[in-house]
Amino acid sequence: MKALPTPNKRQTILECLVLLVIAAVLRIWFLGKTDLGYDESFSLHISLQSLPDIVRLLSKGDNPPLWELMLHFWVKLFGISEVAIRSLSLIFSVLTVIPIYLLGEKHIHRLAGLAASLFYCFSTFSIYLAHDCRVYSLIGFATASSVFLFISCIHRPKAFKFILLTLVNLMLMYGHYLSVWIIVMEFIIALSIKPIRKKIWKPYLIHAAVLVLLFIPMFPVLFRRFMDSGVNGTWIAKTTSPEALYDFLWRMCNVPVTTVLAIVILVIIFIKLIVSTFRKKQQLGNIGILTLLWVVPLLVSFVLSFFTGFFLDRYFYFLFPLFYLSIAAYCIALFPKREAIGLSLIGVFAVAMAVSCSPDSSTKHFSGWHYDIKPIVNQLVEAKEKENALVILPEYFDKQFTYYLDENHEIFRAQSQPLDYCAFQNYLLGQGYYYDCNYQTADFATYDRVVLPYHKDFPIHGLNEYLGGKGFHLEQERDAFPFIINYYSK
């Protein structure tokens, strides 16, 4: 097969525009369908604080402050509706097709970037995270941009490329702690592979030094979080089965059929890469670099997750763009002398991704998925008003519940100054709602019923006995997945 002609600038721009439209349509379609998730309400709450408070509050948790700082200015411009706060994630999700396309087209194969971008466009999990007001879409964009710039620097080192690489890698470092994996792998590749080291070691060390200096304020936080997670574990369960790795690939590939096809491609190409690199002593090419950048973080993290729980699909979403690029590259590399076969295999994978794509991601129960909160709030409000019921809420439910109970979101808007840790709880207590940490203070004699919602994964223990002592018995149990609503009566 004859080599395909390199696209001119106009064709590249046209293809990027078409990809941007496809990505945008698929992601805008159901943007506001789902209710605000728990993590989204947390990000919104933090973003409405003052800038110093944002940094201070997040220094005690699991999240660097970049996303909430950006969201702080975003909501000032566009408000705090579901669509408004999610549109920032959507923009970065759509823009990710550009570095994916450029990395594939310039450094892998004429059609690799186009194919990988289509895989990404039709990724249901990518669409879901575009509907999530969290940092993950930003990190996916930054990862694809970082790898594109890194490989570009290897081939044609230029000062402006290293400056851009530094800015993008700062986004990774201040966006999500686990995405530091990309920077670590780039560092290892740049300084351990002799041909690359000889070419870029001086500017790359300057780049690395600047990153370290600018990240110094976060080193104590990062060290404390890693030590705490390693010793005390996290809220995520430890991995107990190799099946978790298959499930992660399933997230990338939409459905089992596409996942199996990807696994077959991966196994064959990994064998070929190992043979060609070690037996034939070939230099590590762009496909090899791309492979190291996503396979090593994935496998090492997977092994470590058997000792401490942190292997969660959305936490490693930053590897998705590199996976799609790799699949496109591997399909072509499998048949170097019969390129038409590789391109046909790409077409099969693209069609399978498109057919299995679900733009309405609310139908998928991903980790952190958005469940319907408004109907639950309405049920509890109705029970409280019509049945003289005492409503006992889980403490973690405060921000979501307040967001939909307070239709004008005045309590959220009032959070900017001064910072009040108990504002949501105090507001709900003022409206007659209690919490699982203070329900004992309620005067049960004044109520005919007690209504208790709780998450299936976080049940409230001991209430049956306590309410029994107050003369109440379980009358009805409603399933409001993933919540259960228990109704007690005298």
C-alpha cells in the first residue's frame, strides 16, 4: 500500500474542527440531565470560598487546588446551575481531541491521531466525566498535551516547547496527585534512554528544576497524603482480584467485545515490542515511549492497589487518551507491510466504539455516578410537611440536599465570605431536618413518623434499636437506588 500523503494545514484544521464538533455534540447532549453529585457539590462549595481558603482547605485533603481555583472564577461568570458548573469540564473534554489528534498525526501515523480522537469521542466514560464538575477532564487534556509536547521536544528541541511543557505539567501537578505519574515517566525516559538524554538533557533538567521549585509548597501535603494513604488506607477498598484490571480496560472500551479485541491487540503488540527492542536492539520509538507512559503507571498502580486502596477508574482517567493513541498505533504496527489490514482493524474498533457509545451516561453506574437527588428531596419534604415526620439525614448528604431544597441556592452563594463550616447543617436544622450525628436531640414525642434515607454502601447502624425505644417501628422501606428510604411509625 502506498504511503498516505501528509495532510496540509487546511486539511488538519478541517479534521480537527470536525472532531471538535463530534466531541461537543456527544457531550452537550445530556449535560444537565443528571442531578448534582456528591463530589460535584463538594467542588462547588470549595470553589465559592475565598482564594486563600480554597488553598488552605484543600491542603488538608486529597485534592490539589487548581480545579477549584479555576471553578471559583468560572462560577462568578456563569453561575452555579448544573449546566453552568459542568460546562468547564465539558470544554476541556472537547479540547482534548486536539492534542490527541496532533500527537498521533505528527508522531505516529497519518491516520493514528484521527482514529484515536474518534475512539476518545465515542468513549462513554469520557462523556460521563465531561458531565462531572471535577478535575478529570482537565487532567485528560493536560496529559495528552504533555505527551505531545514531550515527544515534540525529543524530535525538535525548542525553548518555547519546553516552556509549554512546563506549564502543562504544572497543571498536572496542581490538578491531581496521581497524574504526577506522567511527569515521573517523562523524567525517567528523558534521562535513562541514551539517544534521548544526549539530545535534550540540558533543557529538560531546567524544565524539571522549574517544576520542582514551583511545586515546593505542595511537597509537605503530597508527602503527608501518600504516607497517610499507605499506612491508614483510603475510603477505596483494596484490590483483591486481577479482574479489576479487566474492569478498568472495560471502562476504556465501552463494552466487553471491544475490551477483548483491545486485549488481544495489546498482547500481540507487547510481545512484538519486547522482541524488537531487546533482541534486535532497536531504539525506543514513539510507540514504545507512548506505551511506557501509560502501561507502567497502570500496572505499578494496579499492583500497589493490593496493599492500599486507590485503584479507581476516574482517578486514572488521565491514561485514557494515551490508551486510545496506542490502540490506533498498534493496529498499524501489527501489519507494517500490509497497512490496509491495520487501517481496517482501526475501522472495526472505531465502529465498535461508536455503536457502543452512550451519550446519556446516566444509564451507566460508573464510580461516582450521578444519581437522582431531586426526587429523594421531594419525597422527604412531602413526608415532613404532610405526615409530621422527623427526617434524619446522613451527614455527608448536607450539600446535595441543600442544593435542591434551597431552589435559589442562596446558602451556596452565601458561602464566599465568611467561611462557615456548619452553614449547610445549620440551614437544614433550621428547616427541621436532623442528622445521624445529632438525632438524639430531637423531641420524638412531637412526631408521628421518622424518615431515614441512607446510601446502601454507608448504612446508619443502631437506629432501629434507638427508634424502637422511642415507640417507633419500621413500616416501609423504599428503594431509591443507590439510597434506601426507611419509614418508621408509632
